[in-house]
Amino acid sequence: MNSYARKSLRRTLLASLALMILIGCSSKSDNGAMKGDNGGDGTSKPIIGFVQTGSEGDWRKAHTESVREAAEEAGFELRFADGQAKQENQIKALSSFVAQGVDGIILAPLVETGWDNVLEKAKKRNIPVLILDRQVEVKDDSLYVTYIGADTYNEGRLAAEWLIEKTGGKAKVVELQGTPGASPTINRYNGFRDVIADHSGIEIIASQSGDFRRSKGKEVMEAFLKKHGDDIEVVYAHNDDMAIGAIQAIEDAGKKPGDDIILVSIDGVRAAFEAMVEGKLNCTVECNPLQGPMAFDAMKKILAGDIGDMPKKQMIKDRVYDRDSAKEVIDSRKY
Amino acid sequence: MSDASPNSTDRQSGNSKSALTRFFGSRITWPVLGLAVVLLFNAIFIPSFFTLEVRDGQLYGSLIDVLNRGSIGVILAMGMTLVIATGGVDLSVGSVMAISGAIAALILTETQLGMLGIVPCVLFAALAAGLMNGVLVAYLKIQPIIATLILMVSGRGIAKFITGEKIITVGDDSYNFYFDFIGKGHLFGLPFTVTLFVTLFAVTSLFVRMTSLGLFIESVGANETASRASGIHDKGVKIAVYVFAAFCAVIAGLIDASNINAADTMNAGVFTELDAIFAVVVGGTALTGGRFSLTGSLIGAMLLQTLMTTLYTYGVPSDVAPVPKSLVIVAVCLLQSPVFRGQLQRLAGKGGGR
């Protein structure tokens, strides 16, 4: 196992070297171009490396844009690396950023574990790392400066609390889970259950994964409707896309989504707001992707050495929207 | 419609053998038995599975769901069967599905052309995708798994480029009756998708069995050089089957996009190529090429969908759901293997005191 680890380490190093050369080349030409623009005044912006998970959908796109815009506003130069849904890509990108000697790194990790080695490298070279969106699990807390993200556990709790208020604490619920094993799935599953544990009237009669996908959400909901029929009073979906799929399945079964069956979901993407205005979705708990400004506020402080009172965990406040508040804010939604 | 199955049964086992041997030697026996076992399980544990009622003049029930949701699998399996029969494999069908859905959503939301715009565009996309795969395989002699992997990877990128990395929703303002009908319409009291896949199956079966095309395909798969020597345009046959597979994929893509009223390029058709290969293999067509059975693939695809719907309905926790699914597939594949069956027979023979 050791030799394997060493071999894979060597491979990682080699790959990161190759990547480094590539990125080095391209960034050199970038710099050249920028110098031309600035007229060569010589002021250098601090460079931040940003390791993103990939491009999974609308939410992630808004997340990336937010980081990019915030970097520009804060006057940083952003180097962007896309993990394309693979942790190894993210690790490679991270170590190449370390090798380039950037001023700071923002990491949006795909998974929680396996970051110790590469974060140690960053620490040795005194490059501060900020964890964004999802959490990491490392042995030594000092490997990263702070974590900023949405509290997916709390989102599950908020959804349950809204539901209890709406139904008076009595409902039969079917749950559409996200991808098995993903941290939002686990947290939204636990958060919801921890709240309803005190309310025996709320009963989860079926729970299946819809993979965070519209078509799967619809397919699973169809099966639920066949099995439980009129018993279903509430659908709790771990994201909006599955709720939208479920809405279609409910309509196909000749029922009115939003009235015959209450739907509550999480994320707050634009399509969910549209569905709420149409009266087909009852509630969505926003999971705010616009994390860029908060991240760069923190990064500024970190680079200024002002981290004395910085908490290890900074949560972005989530809001709950129902049909009424959806009408008011739908025009101001960016994503 | 079923003329393919008795044909292949006759060819595989000689006429001299007993009816029983022929029954167990037939390729489609085992997927049919697998399907029967799953349905029996449902009959015992989920009686509501077989409930059919009429709602708004249409049949409604789990079995209808199986047929409706299974349509994509069946359609993809038709194309995949012919590709596999030539000794190839097409990994790009899932991505082609995503491209087709993206094109349809874009035309509906950005233009007034409706289906008149969609049909030629997706047909062109199918032709382009099929030609690319076919030429790479037939003329440049690239291994099919790699040649089609290229489009599998890049195709999703192309689809995302078309939609601008967003989910394009086909809303009320871009509603199109015909497009909506593909995935959600009903004909003869059944979902329209059923009519679609039955028609495709019937036409394909007739076409490959009534003409010599089926024989050409099998011959190219069995021995490329020999078939070239006997005057078959093997490269043309190969390109034709990849174009057909892409054609099936764009139809499946339209069904998928119409079903959810959106082009979800990130998720549309993910892993469907593997399900299609599963269906074909479970249906008794060997990956090495040669003889194929469209009926077998149809039943294989239906078996997969019945399994999925059963797992949802029975309430198997989603993290372990793939396990029972693969157990059934492994069982069917094992029973199809002549070696495994031979050993079983030997064991049974020993038990009989031989």
C-alpha cells in the first residue's frame, strides 16, 4: 500500500508539474496581455487560485459567476481551475496553485475527505486556504483558515419547521432524496428528521433517491403515487429540480400539486420561484450560491493578517420563501 | 412482429433436439424467465403493482409506468443491438440524447419553427453523430469503444454549449403540442411513447429480417474479412448501424426532454448507454458480434425498467438499490452462458447417479 501511495504521489506530482507548466505558460501570456492593457504601470494584484467542483447545473454556474465577479470587484486576480467532478483533478489543481505560489486559495471541495496532504503543502508554503460551499474533514484544523458555506443541515431543519407550521404538525410525507452519499443529501436528510422527531404527527411513509434530477424525481414520484395513492399529503424534495419532476407526476395522476399535495423543496433556483408563482410549489428553502462576496471579504482580511477573531465556520443565512414572498422577489432573482 | 425469435431459436439449436432443449437453449428464454420472476415477486409482495385503472380515458398504473419509462431504454437498445451485432459498441448514445434535447429546447424557445424545425435538425445531428462514429470505426479502424467514447465525452460538452450550461425549460410561451405529445401524449389509452417504441421495434425487425440487411449485419459481426470477400460492403454496413443508433438516440432524447419539459443537458441520458448495453446482453446478443435478437433486447430493456420501478415501489433504500438490480442481471447472464449451463447439467447428471 505504501509503495502504491508513493507511486500515486509521484504520479500526482508529475501531473501537477505538467499542469504547472501549462498553467504557467497560459498565465504568463495572460499577464502579458494585462500589462499591455494597463500600460505597464507595474502594480500587481494579489493572485487567488479558485478550485471549483465542476459545472453541474444552474446553481453551480451562479456560484462560479459570483466568485468571479467578487474577485474582480475586490481587485484580485483569479486563477480558475475546474475539477470536472473528480477529486483528483481538484488535488492536482490545488498543488499546482501551491507550486505557482499564489497569494491565497479558495477551494470548493467535491467530497469531505482526502485533503490532508495537499493542504499541508499549502500550509508549508504559507498559502492561506479558504474552504467554500462544502466542508472538509481534516485531522488538523489549522490546515485551512476558515470555512464559508451554506448550512445544508439547517436547510433540512428549516424545511421541516415550515412544514410543521403549515400542516399543524400532522402529515404523511414522501421524501425525494438527493444522490446517495453526497453531503447535502445526508445533511438535508438528517436536518429534516431531527426536527420532526419531536412531532409524531409527521410521518415519512416513503423515501427514495431521485439523484437531484428532474426525470428521476418524476419517475420516483410516479412509483410513490401508485403505491401510496391518496395517502400522500406532502412531498419533501432535497432539491428544486426533483420537486419540479414530482409536480409533473402529480399532475399526470390527475391531482393538483400545491393544493392536493403540498410540496416543499430546497435550493431556490429560478424555476422553483416560477412554480411557486403558478401555485404548484408551496415552499423552497434558499441555498444561496452567491458566496463570492463573503469569500473575498474574508480573503481580504486574511491577506491583511486580520484573522484574530475570524470564526472557523461562517454560515451564509438561508431564507425560506413561500408562495407569497416568491411573487415579491421573483423579478429580482439573479439565477 | 415476433418473427425474429422463432427464427433465431431454430438456427441456434438443431431441429433434431427435443423441444425442451430448444426452449432452454433459446436466447430469449432467460430474460423472459427473469421478467417473469420479477413480476411474480411483485404479485406476491406488491399486489398494487398490477392495478390498472382508467383515469381521464387513459390507463393508469405501475405497469403503464414501466412501459412508459422503459420506452427510452427499448429505443436505445434497438440501435445498440445492431451496433453490437457488427462487433461494435456505441457509448455515445447518452450524449446524443442530451444534444437532441438541447436542440429541441433551443428551437422551441428561440424560434417559432416548432416540430418543423426540430425534426430536420435532430435528424441532421443523428446523421453527423452516426457518421462520425461510423467513419472512425469503419475507415480509421479505431476500436469502437474508444471511437464512440470521444463523442460520449465531447457530446455532453456540445449539448452544454448549445444550452449555455443552463437547464432550458420549455414553458407555456414556447408550448408546442406535437413536442409535448412525444413524451406526455396518449394514443389508444396508452402513453404515446409505447406506440413509438412498438412501431420502431416492428419496423426495425421487419426491415432486418425481410431484407438481407440483418444477414449482412450478422455476417460483418461474425467475420468481417469473409463478408468483404463475399461482396458485402462491410464499411457501409458499419456506418449504417452507427447512424441508426444515433437516430434511436435522438428519438430517446426528444422523449426525455418532452417528458420533463426541459433540456437538462447535465443529466439527460447519463448512463443510459450502459443500460442499453445491459439490455442487449441480457437479451442474448453477444458483445463479440454476430447473431442478434431484437426481441431479446426489447425484453431485456423491459426487464431493467420493471426492476427499477419495482425497487422504487417496494421501497428499497436507494443506496443499496443497485445491488438487487445487478443480482438479477448476473443471474440472467449466468443462465445464458452455455458453459455455466453445461456445468449445471453435469451437476444434475451426477446427482442422477451417472
